[in-house]
Amino acid sequence: MFGPRMSTVFASRWKALMWSAGVLLTAYCTVPSPEEPEGTSGKHKVETGNPSSFATDENLRKLQDLQRELP
């Protein structure tokens, strides 16, 4: 397979630490960071006009109407 055998990786603590650091570095480099829209202070605002947000007033009204129609 890929890399060293598990029996040689955990033969010493230093090898195990180096292997785990490599795994963490690979995960850190491959997972993209979430992008925040400019001008927000950490909270997503519905007023930004993001078409992918579901929580708009119109969608909430439609959901409430559908819930009223259910028995």
C-alpha cells in the first residue's frame, strides 16, 4: 500500500508522532476553508441576497402554508 508498514511506524514514539503529523498536515492542506462574504461579522445575513439560502420570508410562508394543509 502507501507509505511505511504500520508495525514500523509505531516502533517508536517519534516515528508515530511524525506519521500523525503527516496525516494532520495532509488533512489541513486538502480541506478548503469556508469563504465568508465580505462585510459580515461572522453571522450570515439573509439580506445579502444569497440565492442558495432557504430561510427567506417567502419560503417560510410557503412552509407554514404546507404545514397547515397537513392533517
